Amino acid sequence: METIRVSDRWPKSIHVVCPRGKDLRRALAEAASDSLDFIVIATGAIKADDIQDMKAYLGECVRVLRDGGLLFVQGRPEYLPELGVFLDGKLNFKYWIAIESATQRRAAGLPSAHAAILLFSKGNRRFNIKRIRFPHEHCAFCGRTLRDWGGKSHLMHPEGYAASDVWTDLPREDNYTQISEPVLDAIMRMLDFHDPAESRIGSPGYTAVTEPAPSARGLIGPREGITSHRPPRFVANRPVRHGGAPLHSKHTIELGADLTNVVHCGDAVEVLKRYPDNSIDLAFADPPYNLNKGYSIYKDGWDEREYVDWCNAWLGEYVRVLKPTGSLYVLNLPRWSMHHAVFLNERLYFQNWIVWDALSEPRGKLMPAHYGLLFYTKHPTDFTFNYDEVSRLDARCYCLRSTCIAKRKLSGADDKEPLTDIWWDIHRIKHPRDRDYHPCQLPDALMERIIRLSSNEGDIVLDALCGAGTTPVAAAKLGRRYAAIDLDESYVGITREKISHVERLGYVQRSSTRRPRQACTKKQLQLELRDLAVELGRLPTPEDVRAMTPYDPEDFLKVFPTWGKALKAAKLEALG
């Protein structure tokens, strides 16, 4: 099979074969085990008989990848979770990269712009990819960068922002049935198979006469799945339900006063058993992410199977209590969202994998910004859906800074764009004044959008893992009834207090979080380290700071928790 090059920007040491669809299975079968450094599979262009047939292709990919090799799997959120869970048992899950693509209208649910690339690595060797950057874009009104960087604009890298696992700034092409050329180019630029000889150029004793540089070998297939080899083809995007238990009857239950407008303290599954079938209009869950966060009572460090089984237990109750016209939203990290989707695809109708792009300042080589917000319903099309109420967003050519918003709206610059299944306009909570004593609190705007979209006034909104109470508080503000549950008495107390504020005042009253003034600001210290790094050509040490600046290292440790945290700004300059 011929070696291909789609872009001159690909490293010259990388050799790629690209079989056609009819030859892909044979090419994988004939490849030696542990022989390829990377594989890119466009599942949207493979003619597979069923999901098991697709798994057979991926099983062969696992076999031929070498230890440390990378597997990229393109596809649609409707079926990728099952493939992802299959691979999660054989490889190391790294990222679900959400790619904003050409928007597709749907029979139900949100218009879809979400295509995806799953990234897995094989074995125990160090996972290594290159940092890639996308160019900064600027506000059409104020001229500043569209991303506000959480008040850290002085840390912006001049070459662009480091890519996260949500790609929204590439051309919006068809990445549902194929891999567009800009996306494939970005994937290839991520590969870190460099020539060791090149890294020694300019070093003492270097000569051009060295052993031949090793080549990376890869496979991209099928060839029909690359846009430079065929025109785009669009496929209707419809709700999916794979089978399993039949839908519940259309009979609904009206709850008594003891089960509505209440915050229960107890185990989610046990309390949910008190609720009858078909009694909840909108159910939401944001479980602990199994990251060993510092909860007071929750266990947040389960074995994988334990965690999935626990989630399935309360998800099963959610499905049972949901009304026939009801909706379910589940928020989690993409790895666990895949497992949730496999469970729910057998019981409800898939509408959208909503991408919450929640990182304001991407750092590292590929920083995780993607939270998966699964949207399921009990009926494929007959469910509460107030799209017109929430669908018109400020256009993305404008930034989200409050000063810019106020000025441009006064001037009449107020272009809009529709809401899709990629939510880029809601940030995580940035300021302590808006946060309760909880390690993973959601912003009010996220819950208010979900509640407006999928419920009406007087409907019942359920959150059985309510934490600090963002869901029931938002429901109370918006005239919905609520049913909330949490295991931790302290979180239940916080939630009840906030709801009482809403009932008395119409809003949550928060105490001031004013901090004592520092002699020098964080920004001043970050800029000092950055300038020092430029002068030294390396990262400064505390001794450098003491000898070459008016500051003492202790000044930095009063503002930053560690010296490493203080060095972040300097790394942007010294390491690029």
C-alpha cells in the first residue's frame, strides 16, 4: 500500500499507509503485532455490519499497536460510547476530543455540531504528545481576545492558545462521516515521534553524521474517510435507542407534599425508592467523578467496576421515576459518560452528548476542558423542550467580558447565533464569592439553562446527588418544584439555607470574601518571573529571584501555594 502525505506540515519521519475501505480489514490482519506507532480510524466511513463488526476492526488495531502507540477513533456520539467502553478494557483512555463540525438539524433535541475523536494509548510507556496551538481570535467589538483567560491575559502565549480537548476554532466541516483535513492535520501535529538527531542540533559536539533517524509508522483508514479523497456526505442525525426494556406506560403519578420542595438527607438509591414510577419531569445528576476529591462523606476513589455499578444503580432509579415526557441530564468526565451512555442507550432515547467547554485557560499539551452532559428522554420526540426560550446566544465574534457586553449592546451590536450541543459560553465558577464549601460546585447558569430548556413552571426537578444545591436553588428561582437528595448533612444544610434565601429575598445572599491586600499583586509577580525567564533563557530559581529582582522568594510563596505554581507564567516564555 502506498505511503500518503496530506499536508507538508506533517513530520517527514512519519510514514503512513492509507488503505481503501475494501482493503482495511486485510491490511490490519496482515500487519505484525506491535508494529505500528499510531492508527487513525474513521469509523464513519467503514461499512461494518453491526457494532460487533466495528469492534473486530478495533480489536485488530489494538493488536498491531506497539507499546506506547496511539489510537485515534473518529465517530458520532450516538455510537462511539460503546466502542469507547470496549477499548477502555484494552487500552488507556486519554481523551474524548469534541470537534465542532457543520451543524446538523435534528428531528428532536438540540441541533448537533458535535463529532468526536477518541484517543487511547497502549501499554505502560509514557504517554507523550506534542502541544499544538490554535491562533488567538479577537472580539469584533472591543478587539481583545475572545477568551478572557480568567483575568490572566498577561499569560497569553503570542503564538496562540494551547489546544484543549474541545476544538471549536477549526473550519466547521463534516467530521461525522469522515475526518476533515484540518482535523487530521491537527492530529498529525500532535504526534511526538521526533528525530533524536534533530534535538541535538546546536549542542556541543554535534555533527551531521549520525545514525539514521528512526521513522514512525502509522495507518490511517479507510482512505474514503479523509476529506481530501472524497466529498462530504451527511447522514440524518436521529435519536437512538438500541433496545432493552420497553418504555414505561404513559400513566403519570402526582407526588404528595412530602416528596416535593424537599431536600432529603440520605442515600440516593434508598431515598429514590420512595418515589413512584413516572413521577419526575426533569432529572439531573452530577456525581462525584472518582478523582479522590475532598468530600466529607462521599467515597470518591472506587475501583472502576464499583464506580460504574454504583452509577448504574441510581441511574436505574432515575429511569424508573422519569415521566413519559420527561428528560434526563447526566454530567461527568467523558470516560465515565461513555459508560453512562452504554447503560442508558438500552433504556432511554439518546438526544445529545452536550459538550460543556468549561476551561477558560487551557494549559499543558492537551488540557481537559470537556465535560460530557448526556441528554436522554423517555420518548423519542414527545418531551418537554423549550428550545426557543434559550436558543439565541450572543454571537461568538464577541467576547464575554461584562464591560464589552454592556458597551456593545448600548451601541446596538447584538448579533445572535443558535444554541447547539456544544456549550462554550458558560464558565466554571471563578470567584470564591460565588462558591460554597464544596469541591465541585456547578455554575448557576448551567442549571438554569437545563431547567428552562426541559421543564415548565410547576414541573418537578430531581437531583439525587445535589451537593451544594445548585439544582434545587435554580429550580426554586424559576418557579419549578424540586426534589433533592444528598448524603452529607453539611451540604443539605447549605442547600436548605440557600433555598430559604430565594424564598425570602428572591436570590442567594452571600457573605463577603474580601482578602487582605498583598504588598504586590499576583500579576506583578507573574510578570517578574516571565521577564526573568526571558533574560536567563531558562526557568528562574529562588536564588535567581533573590539575586536579580527586588523580591524575595517568600513574597511568591505568600501568593502561590508552591514554587512550581508561581513558575507557570515563566514557563510560557522559557519553554514556549
